[in-house]
Amino acid sequence: MMARQSRRLLAVALVSGVVMGACMFQQPAEQLPAEQPSAPSPPADVSGMWTGTFGAPGTNPAGVRFVLEEAQGVLKGRVLLEDPVSKNYIELGNVTGRRTAGGNAAWELDSHGLSVSGTFDQNHFAGKLSFPAVDDDPSYEGDLVLDR
């Protein structure tokens, strides 16, 4: 019994000594100014084909494509989902929405309740894709990343 306690104390002392020694001899970090994230640089017009993926943490991302047309901040277009087997895009329906001058945008699928919100930054879009619960299927929200 006494030998077991001695081994525990020795282990604790060794670990403490290593940690304290590492802390004592650690070089001080340079103090650099915190890098400020750059503000999004929205494109003048987001019309075009935007292709990417959506998914929630711990899931395999799914392919998605939006073909958008913009006129004075109003978005219209189509959404297509990638078939995971054939890799072909299958049209799901029409979308409508709006984009602000700052690059923020939101649009919805006209028939299925699917909605998108996020920010355009040049030829990149990052945001969320969500849809409500239907029958036994739960609601969903995942990260959406698109490139033009």
C-alpha cells in the first residue's frame, strides 16, 4: 500500500516538474497585433452558376448548384442537387430572394421550404442551408459553401 502511494507521488512530482520546467524555459511569444478579418468584398452582380457543398458537422457533404440571376438586388434562379451515385445534378426547383449592397443574401426554394442565407465575397459564398421538418424527417441546417 505504501509503495503504491509512493509511486503515485513520484509520478505526480515528475509530471509537475516537467510542466513547471517547460513553463520556466519557454521563450516569450512575440506580441503581434491581432489580425483583423477583412470585410467581405461583394461582387457587383452575383448572376451565374454557383457550385459547392452543404453539410452538418460529422456528415458527408452533399453537392449543390444554384444558377442565379440578379436584377437590382432581386435574385431568381434554380437549385440543383448532386446525385451521390451518378454525380449528375438534378433540378429541384426555382428560387427567389434578395441581396443587399453589403453582400448579404437570402433566397428560398419556391416549393419545398428550403432556404439559404449568407454572404457573397467576390466569387465565393458562405452561409447556411436549411429546411423544415417534413412528416417523419427532422428539420435540417448545414453549412453551405459555393464558388462561381
